[in-house]
Amino acid sequence: MSKNKIKVMVVDDSAVVRQTLQALLDREPDIEVVATASDPLFALDKMNKHWPDVIVLDIKMPRMDGITFLKKIMAEHPTPVVICSSLAEQGSPVAMQAVEAGAVEIITKPQVGLRQYFENTSAELVAAVRAASQSKIRQIRTRLPSTLEVAPKLSADAMLPAPGNHTVNHTTERIVAIGTSTGGTQALEVVLTALPRGCPGIVVVQHMPEKFTASFATRLDQLSRIDVREAADGDRVFPSLALIAPGGKHMLLKRTSQGYQVEIKDGPLVNRHRPSVDVLFRSVAKYAGKNAVGIIMTGMGDDGAHGLKEMHDAGATTYAQDEETCVVFGMPKEAIKLGAADVVLPLQDIPGVIA
């Protein structure tokens, strides 16, 4: 057992899944599957001897379901958990329970064709495990998975040109743009549920898989005083409303004679993500300029860093979540390095700067 490798345990009642995931992960030079188990009770016995760095966990299993096991782990020995389940495919309530209980990554597992599916999406699985290994599990429990693929890393140029040097007229209508990834589901809950009605309109990119954002937005809407919903093409941006980009689509801000609205578009992966924070932030820089506030929060990678810098250069006020309260201090760190953030602040202070 190498001390330098990410030690992974796979817990799934399917022998095919356990064998397939172990083979795929063991191919990576920095990952080692140290144990597998067919259910949580067997897993606990093995974990007491060698505790893993990351757990890959199914939800539906005999003797103890994955959600109960996840809650037990988070209460007794917080450990990064990647949910790998067919129940996540439709953004089900059960999958949302996993996010609430502390899962930091969710991978959709099909009902059939498992071996071929995992071979085709091995990059997503490996990226999820690596992201989870870098996360910090604290009271802020939480990406749902970034859609990472082995492909050229495109910039926001693939969706719209840079904002240039034009000046946006100052108006009284304010826009808040938020970008986040790993750890962002819980962080967004902290922020949005603390906001009062009357706060500026908010546009959000949270890296999420397709079919998941609708249930996520519905849940936040139920918890919040403001309205929260999955964005649809042409939606107006109003005060007391947060629009969340749908999984698998880019979201851009536009300015029309009637005010601000969002455009939902297909397109290539940008920074290996769709939706991409950089795409949203660039459009906000172009059409809102100094009328906007940009906030980049917890997440792995650098999506949003350059877009926040473009917002900053266009006159927007910009913020980055601090390392202490981030689950993964990747995206904010890269933005700070670029000089994109006017202020670095803890998660609990973000609602105040919006309100």
C-alpha cells in the first residue's frame, strides 16, 4: 500500500461494479483501491482496519442503505464520499438526500451496460475521486460532478467574444453572478437561504449533471425566502429571484429593452464544463459591467477565474470565498492569483454582501 496514493474503498452490492471500478481506478498511478465491500456493514469492518481517503458508495444496498451509511460516516469519521448510483440519474430526492448528508461528488450509474459505460466515462470517475480526495469535510458538508472529459480545454471564446473596452451605462438594476463547483451545493444553500426578499437578481452556475439542477433548485426554493428555480431560455432576472443554470447547458446574461434576461444555449465544454462559470461571468462583464457583483466560491479547477477577472476589469465588484470555508480552494484560489477578486471573505459573509 503506497502512502502517496489516494486510498479508495468501493462499496456496492454488485460484484460487476466493484470489479470494474477497481480495475479502472487501479490503472491510475495516483489511486489505489485498498478494499471493496458488498454492503456498508462489511465496509465498516474493513474500514476499522484501514481507513480510506475516499469512499465510492452506492445508495441502494442490502442490510444498510447508502444514505444511512453516509450519515453514519459523516457523524463519526467524516470522509469524502463519491456517490455512484443509478438513483442519481434523474436527480431524484434520494440523490438530493445524499448531497444533504455530505456527499461531495455524484456519478450517475446506468442500470445496464455497466462495464462499457464506466470504460467510456472513466475520466469522470477518476476526476471525481481526485476532487473528493482534496475536499475538506467539516460542518459545511456538501458537485455534484463536473462533466470532465478528455478533450481540449476550451475557453469562453468558444461561446462568446471577450467583452472588450466598451463601457456599460450605470443603472439602478443590480445583478449578482455566482459560480461554484465541488462543495457548492451546501455553500449555495448557506447563501441563498440567508437572503431577504428584495435582494438583487441572481444568476448561478453550479457544476451539475443534466437532470439534477431542477430538483436542486426546487429544494432551495422551498428553503429560501427568495424564489429559486432552474433557468429557462428567455427568463427575466428579477429582484428576489435566483436562476440556476440547467445541467448540460451554458447560461449567458443578456440585456434587452425590457431589462436583463438569460439565454440558455448548447455548446462545447468550456474549461471542460457545461455549464461553465467563465461563460456566465464573461456575459455578465459584457452586458452588466459595473452594475454587477461577481462571486466565485468553492470548487476544483479554474473555471470562472478568468471570467471573474473580466467582470473586475469591466467595473464589477468581485468576491472570492476564502480557503478556510471552501471544501476545495481551487476556483477561488485561481481567481485570487489573477487579481480578479476585490475581496476575499468567508462563506458566512457572502449573504451580507449580496443583500
